Amino acid sequence: MRRGPLATDQPFALELIYQRNISRDDLVKASVDEIKRLSGSSVSAEQLAGWQIQMQQSFVDVQAGTRITGVYLPGQGARFFVGQQLQHEVNDPQFARAFFDIWLDPRTRNPELRQQLLGTAKP
């Protein structure tokens, strides 16, 4: 198993197990807001609108215990699984990078979680 920082030229999966109920619309809105915050003017309003549609297809209303796994595919895009079932595939490498940056960018809103995900947290 790879320890240390992720290489963005290698596939990886990010698995989230939700601890509370959250609507799909709230998940999408929070994701769009964070992408907008992190990407600034490098992402157009048209791109964000298209990505919002993709995320609506990728996510579901979650309850405590719902597992959503995002798979980053460098140069291709992302796949989203709910449980073991493929929910949606987004064939857009720029979207994939922007989406996973929500957790992995150094400017993330949750730096402690980022460190855990990257395997750089202090024991």
C-alpha cells in the first residue's frame, strides 16, 4: 500500500462513509461551492453548471452509513459508486481534479482529514 502523498498521475479511490443524513442537493451544492472556492476563475460558470449536472447523477440522498466511493482516473475522469454499485462516470479530467481537490488541496476546509487521507497525519 502506498504511503505518503498521492501522485495525481496514478488512480486512487476516496471512500466516504456518511455519519448523518444529507440530501443529494446539499451534497452537490457543497461540492460546487468548494470547487468554486478552490478553483476561482480557472473554472467557468458554464463548466460549473455542467459539473453540477454530473454530480446530480453521481450522488444520492445519503443516510448514516451510506458509502460513496469516488475513483480518480488520471487523464480520464472519475467514477462514483454507491455501495458496490457504479452510480455514474464523468469523463472529464478537469472535473475529476477539481472534485478531489475538495479534500486533497492544501487549502481544503478540513486539513486534518486531508492529512489522514494522504497518510501524513501524525500518530
